[in-house]
Amino acid sequence: MPSEPLKLLFRSVNKTIIVKLKDGSEYMGRLIKCDPTMNLTMTDTQELNNNGDIKTKFGKVLIRGNNILYIKTDL
């Protein structure tokens, strides 16, 4: 049975999320897949700068769960 944070993440599939990584980078995109180790697949992904403005546009990205600092949902 997934923990509450994982349940929230699974409910966020097909919704826009923001992911902050341990290296300080921040990405916004639509979550299309996640797994119990919090590996994420996102589409329409954009890297954000410190002001929250778009820095770089990507298509589909995979983010490994152990690199994630936090995830914002319900945007």
C-alpha cells in the first residue's frame, strides 16, 4: 500500500507539477508516469530560473527519484 505522499503523486498523473532537484534546478511539466521510488516521467517540461520564468523548454523528461528535493502539486 503506497504511503500518503505517493498516493498524492499518483493522483497527480496528467496534471502539471513542479519538481525541485537537489542541485537547485526546478522543472515544471505534466506528470505522465511515476513509480514507487518516485522516478517521474514528465512531458511539456520547462526548466525554470530563480524567478520562476522559463529558462529552457524540453519535451519528455525522466527524473530519477533520488535526485528530487520536493514536488509541488495542485498548481
